[in-house]
Amino acid sequence: MTKTAEMIIEEDIKKVYLGNLNTVEFDLNLPEKGENGSIITWESDNELFLRPDGSVTRPYNGIGDRKVNLHAVFEYDGVVREKTYAVHILEEPKKAAIVKALPLKRSVKKGVLASLPGAVVLLADNGHFFSRHVTWEGGNEQKFDCCGLFRLNGCVKDEDVTAVLDVEVKEVCEEEKKDTTPLVRPLDSGETTLLENSVFYRAMKIAVVYFKSINDDQMLYNFRKAAGIDTFGAAEMDGWDSQECLLRGHTTGHYISALSLCFRETKDRKIYEKLCYMVQELAKCQEVFSNKEGFHDGYLGGYSEEQFDLLEQGERYPKIWAPYYTLHKLLAGMLDAYCFAEIQKALEVAEKAGMWVYNRLSRLTKTECEKMWDTYIAGEYGGMNESFARLYELTKRTEYLETARMFDNDRLFVPMQEKYDVLEGMHANQHIPQIVGCMEMFYATEEKHYYDVAEFFWESVTKYHIFANGGAGDNEMFFEPDGAHSHMTRETSEFCVSYNLLKLTKELFKYCPDVRYMDYYERTMFNHIAAGGDKEPTGETTYFYPLAPGSEKDPKFVNSCCHGTGMESQMKYTESIYFYTEDTLYINLFLNSKTWWEEKDLKVIQCVEKNPGGIHLHFSGSGECCLKIRRPYWCRGEYSVQINNRNAIAKCGSDGYINIQRTRETEDIRIDFSPELRIEMMKDSHDTAVLAYGPYILAALSEKETFLEFDLKGMGPEMGLSAELLDEERLVFRTGKEEGLIWMPLSQIGKEKHHVYWKMK
């Protein structure tokens, strides 16, 4: 079949790949001719920062990032097509002057090679803290042959300050341990299912339809192509998985995890068959790679091993793009397929790939590894430490635990252990998975410092770096503590960030079942995860949730990182609803759902009868236990309880949970939390706020692109704002008179332009 000019241009448009345009720091390579011969001309709507030849001038620090529209005109045989690329150019890094390096102390064992901290905390002249890598005199791995106190000086990377490390050498020096037995365990292995009639159930069902529509051979294309085997006529992948993109293969890993989670939730046979096919075919690719010149045994990827070689040689993005990040998605997918669907071959593939990583990294020093992990974008490794800790737990092979330690990132871990918030300017989603890995390392080793790192990280992020919807970051980066008011842009709250923060929250809750963890979990799941996906079975996810006034959601199907975490997230709504101990059942989230606690022979059906403030719990079975029902932050401490249709008194404990003893006679419990409209002030601003109802953040529908302003004086008791409820099911409100503003939860909003934050007059 002869290709028309239109077809040629369409193919050339798909072939053009310019890199990650969300975080541009480098010049762009703009082709003048398409692969099939079309002529391409470029125009920029702001040549101060981006010129038509692709050269980039970053804005000075302090004036903010810049979004530039880059226009491409494709011409072939008289046919012309245009395409616009949104390019987000990062401002120059902050140039706060470093005042000093804070001293460190460590204890080591005599005669044993010790790994000294590879980073120090720096104090800047603006009072903020940062971290940099450090090289100690004598090296970062040293053996001390006699006991005593030693002081080492260190050279700090890129800074003209001297670091100090006091080393105490002891005859006996053991790592501080902490019991890894969880205080509570989730009912998240298929015992819990969603019931109909909620945004969460609908999102899950839409995702299942989308998964079934995916061409598995297309998902396998990059791997078969790299292995040099038959691609079975499948179309190439697009976006971040295109042949021109160096991250290709990552979506396939997410897809395997999503299928695994989907099978856990639905037990759908077609989903299981698709999952088995993906695992088996990738295993074939891995076998081909192992016998192919230029590859080593166990390798699995959508490209050659060159990216890993170049990373070790110090190469940077955009010449390479996060090879270990992509590999992590594949490893995580295989481990999920084994754990959730019991596919033995998946564990075999993961073990072989794990040994490939072990053999590569064991040749390097700790300093060489840390240099890679500190390389922006190129050194991003996702949660490799988490996957290797899981591999160790499943196989007990010490090589996997050794490999997990090779991903210790001192530039992040050391300041967290010392309890200093150095997150400002760090790439958010590059580092949160590493902290999730710390929790898995804690579980695998009982080493308390991993837990301490994760706990302080969570506290720092959720206290000082989040927005009202639970999301964090501006254009993928952590902003300064209490700086959210300066970062309400269209590139806020990356979806991946919230996905990983919820994983971390769930793990911490296992060891400290305090209500504040689940308050945050609810906030983020309801107002970002459920709000981030498309309402149609397209698989599209909003990369950033925009918080600038008059923004609209823009779900993009480009196989981005957030497309991958978006697929998985729609299968994770049940994970933290119910937890249990030997004699206690925790009810954390208020969703239409049911669960079965097998050990107690107890079945629970939960129905949200008054959206969102009333729940009905129906029990069957002989199990007797203590019920702990979360008292949500949004009820202001007020609630009423009925047990078997009779009013009852149920006290709330210091952990934030309402305590009710369930006996065999207890069949029904109803709780009314009586939510009201409320105003949540932005912590770091005296005049910026959001409107909320129960767990839902509400947004006003308006195309105005400057902040809405309200004079709240005398407009209502306590909360300061009155509104009419127009739709009880969807929670649609109207403020003002007949022509007033419409407000609705973020999860209900589609393409409408809306305002999350607004100003008080």
C-alpha cells in the first residue's frame, strides 16, 4: 500500500521525540527533517528562553520557571501539518550562600572496613538546609585498627566549606535494631473488595476495560526489538516508550504490576491470561539476551546495556535516561506477578535480572555508586532497594541484600537520619521510592536507622511540602519548607509523587497505627489519586494536578511515568481500608466495600449511607473483636453511634480511633460524623484557602485566570461561608445567589476550568 503524504507526515510527527519537556535544563535537539522525509521548521513564542535552533537559556533564579510553546510545521508534497510542544524550562538553581557544614558523629567497629557517611548537611545564609556529597580524608571506606576518638575533615562537593566527622572506634559496635513485627496488618490480599456506587469503584472498572483493550504484543515490542526476535507485527510504542526514547520499557513494567493488582482485585481470567503471556514472553527475551553477544546473563530491557555502561562513566541526561529506573519497573512487575498471581516464572525472571545487577554493581565502590545516584535524572533508580529487599525476603539469597545496600543514597538518607529537612530543590519522585525502599530494608534487616529515615522523611513532606490535595512538588521538584503559596502553578502535584507517598504512608502505619497517617492517606487518595485519572477507559492520567487559578486537567497518553502509576493506582483503592491485629479490626477509610477476616470468621460490609459523613457497618460471623473506627479530622471531634439500631456511647482513644467491642450479637453499627463546609487556610499564607466538605476538597468552576476573591465577613457561622447543596450524590454546591459559583470535589471534575485555591479579601 502506497503511503499518502498525510500518512507520511503523521508517522513523522509520531517519530519526533524531544525528551522530557517537563523539566528542561539543556538545549533541545530539533530535527530539520522527519524520518520519512518531511521538512520540519520550528518557531518559539519566547525566544528569550528557547530559540528555534533548540538552544535554551534558563531563567535567573528567583523569577520562576518558564513555559514556552514550541511550534513545529511538518511539510511533505504540499501537505502541511502543525504540532505544538509545551516546553517547561527550569529556572537556574538557587544560589543561597552556604554558611557551614554541620558536624557528624559515627561509631565504627575496630578492624572492620567501615562505610563513612557520604554526605553532610549544609546550613545556608537563609536558614535553609541542604545536603552535598563529601569525601573524607583517607577515603569514605576506612578500617581503624585501634579504639579511640578520631576527627576527620572532608571536602564538600561544589562548596568551599570543610566538613567534620568525629569517629568513635569501639571493640564492639552493633547496628541498633528495631522489632520488625508489624503492629497491624492490612486485609489487602484479595479479602477486601469494592462495592458499586462510588468514584473509586467506577475508576477501577474503567481501568479493567482499558487493560483488556491493550495489545500485549505492542507492550512487548521494545524487548523483542532489542533482542532481535519477531515482533509479531505489533505497532511500535509511542511517547516515553518510543524507539527514540531512552526510557522505553518502563510502561511495560507498570503494566505487569497493574495486571497483577487487577487479578488480585477481580480474579478475572482474561487478566490472568494476559499477565501469564507477558511474563512468559519477557522470559523468552531474557533468555535470548543471555545468549546474545554484548549482553550478560540475566539482562532484561528494551535497549542494549550501553545506558548502564555510560552511567558508570559519568554520562548525564539527555544522552542517557534513568536505566535503573526502568529496570526497577520490570523487577517490581515480576515480583507483583509472583506475589499476587503466584506465577513462578515471574520470580525466576526477577532472580536472574537481580543477579545481573549484583554482578554489575559489585564491581563498583560505594563512592562510585553514590556518584551515580546523585546524577540528576540519569541516576534515578526508582525503588531498586525495595525490589532487592523483597527478592532477599523471598529467596534468602544474601547477594540480593548486598545489592539493596548498594542503592543507599547518603545524600538523602544521612540528613533524614540526622533529622534535617534538606528536600528543597530535590526531585520529588526520584527520592520518595528510595524512602519506600528504606521501609523494606528495615523489614529485611531490622536496622532501625532505615525506619528513622523513612519516618522523618514522611513527617517533613506532609508537614511542610504538600498542597491541600495531598500532592507535593512544583514541576517535579520539592519546594522550600512552607513554600506552597509560591508554587501554585499548572505543574503541581505530580501523580507519581502521591502514588509513592501513599505506599510509604501505608508501610509506616503498620508500625505506628496512628490516625494521622490515614488522615493523610484519605486526603490524597480522595483528592488526587481518584481525581487524576480520565473518566473514560483511555488509561490517561493527569501528570500534574494544576493548582493555578483557572486551570484544567490535562490527562496525557504519552506512556509517561504517571501513566504507569496511574494504571496501578486504580487497583489499589482497597489496600488500606481495613487492618487487623490478633483481636482488633481497624476501619480506616469510608468506602462502599466488604472484607472477610478469615482468622476470626468475620465478614464486614461497609456502606457509605450519607456521603460522606455516615457509614453503616453490617457484620456476620462468630468473630468477636475490638473495632477501631477512624475519627476523621474533618468531623471536628463530633460523631454519634448506633449499635443494632440503638444509640450508644463509644469513646475515642488517644490514637484517634473510636473503640467499639463487637460481640456475636452485634450485626449493625451506624456512625454519623456530620460533616460541614469548612475553610482550610494555606499554612504559609494568611489570605489563601480552599473550601472543603468532609474528606473532599472542593473547586469552583470558573474560567477566570486570576484568583477568585471572597469577603467572608458575616457570611456564615464559624466556617465563614454558606452554600446550597445542589446534588447530594456528587456533592455539588453553589455559593451566592442564583447565578453563583458551582463547587464540586476534584474527583468529579472533568475538563472544566476550575479554582482549588482562592483569596480572602
